[in-house]
Amino acid sequence: MSELSLRKDDRILGLFPHPDDESLGAGILLQRATAVGAAVLPVFLTSGEANAWPQRVLDRKLVLTAEDQKRFGLRRQGEAREALATLGVNPDAAVFLAFPDTTLTALLLANGESALEPLRNLVREFQPTLVLAPLLADCHPDHSATAALALALFTEAKSGSFRLLAYPTHANLASSQEATQIAGTAAEKALKRRAIAAHRSQLVFRRRFHLKFAGAPEVFLPLTTPPRTPQVKATLEGNVLHVSFHLPLSWRSLRKPVLTVVTLQASLGGFSLRLSQRQLAPLPPQVQRCRWQREGKSLRVLVELANAPELALVKVSRPAFLYDEMGFVLADKASV
């Protein structure tokens, strides 16, 4: 695996779904960036205010109000600033977009442009050479939605004006020969651990999970690196989307699978379909026709879209609790 190198003229835009993702996914990279004099713009899409159980423990309060959540979000913003300062990044440079926590996928589907436009503005103003984002395959829906936004930005740029790299946090990935890493020195790992520890509210639970990121090399992959499981294949032929998948037998098996599709056409948007019956109705306005059938242990879904998109992202999952079974996969374009 090759070592990722940074230059003084690099301009690094980091897209982080929540405060703490900057330290977990890129704590050493951010140190290296500031050490060589590269510009860094950390952007937090949410403030992580919906992580209720740590707040209940810290506040000793079972029922949380909207005001409590707002206060917790401000607390997490403060933790992010402290962590950035520990890593050598100017904490005043941080941008907090304050989209609602845990609802980024719903925002993408309902009004993706409202999330994409502030990011377009930041790209125009900052002119990054490198954009960091989570993986499309990340099982946390806020992370995979952030990756979808990053890919939409990259697709619109067209000119190759910036590189796009992804950091893994919640993904079971297939191997990638294009992976790069920053191994990190003992001193860099110690600072990364301090930065992670600055997110004190997140160490109330899963302390070991968070701190283990400090001891491992940081790996960066192509954003579209697919998951190892479940196996999902998606192909886009003009305006027709073909999706085949096999979901493993698990405790989720009593739940009906949901197909979620994000498309970039004139604007960014999408829809979800619950695959619970052979005739799917009513269909969302983006869909002209949809049918599905079993092929052995797999399901095959055909979705005829109203218009041919520039790109299509697909997720199939049996929703339960916070995490999905998988993140998005990019539909391969086939010749028509």
C-alpha cells in the first residue's frame, strides 16, 4: 500500500458528517497537512445533536427536549474545535452546516439541492485540490449520504480540479489496490488519541471503538470502493436501472428490504421503495415503472426512471435502528 503524500500548495476540504469524524478518519492527515503548510477547511454537515444516550448520561436526564439537543450540538461543536486545535488546525476555520443529525439521507431524497448548494459554494470559494469524505459503502446513513454529496460535487466539477478520497469508519470493504495510507509516527498517533479524547461526550459509550483508531494507520480509498457484503450489483442503461442483490440471513430477515436511489440529473434527489409486493404502487414521480423478481436466492429489480440521470447511487437494506446493512453503491453505466 503506497504512502499518501501532501504538498504545501494542497488545499484540503474535509467533509465530516459529525464532530469526531475528523479525528477518527483523518487525524494524522490533518497533522501532516498543517505541518507542510497546506490549507485546511473542515466542514461538519451535522452537529451530532441526536446522539441521545450519551447526553442522557451526561445530563442525568431521561427525556430530552429540542433545546437540550441544540445545547448538546453546541457542546459537540466545541469538542470539535478543541480536537482541531490539538491536531494543529485553526479551530476558527471550521464550518458547521448544522443539518439535522441522522436525517441526511432523508434530506438527500426530499431536497438534495438544499444540502448540495452550500457545499458548491464552499468548493467555489476554497478551490480545494483534495476533498475528503466518508465511503459510499459506509453503513451509517449520515456517512453514506455525505459521500453521495461529495460524489455529486466531483461529478459536477468534471475538470478534475480536485482529488476525491474517502476514509473508512463503518464499512466492511472489498479489497482495493488503489488504497493509500499514512502510517503515522508515534508522536502523530499520540496527538490523534488526544484529539479523539477531546470528544468526551462520545467516549461515554464505545470508548474502545473510538480510541482504537488512534493506533492504526489511516487508510484512504476511492470513494466508490464497494462493500464485501451484502452483494449488490447496479447497472444504469439510459433511464433504466437494474439492481440485483442477495441479503444474508440475519436477525433483520423479517423486515422487508427497502431500495433507496439517489440520482443526479438537473438536480440532486432520490426516492425509496419498499419491496414488499410484486406490484409497487404508488410510485414516486421520478419512477415510471418498477418491477422485481426472484432469481434463486437473489432479487432483481428493474426501475424505469422518468429521465436518464448523470449518475445513480443505490442502497438496499432492511432498516433497523441507526445503521444500515450497507451504504450506497455506484451504478455502472452500460452502453445503450
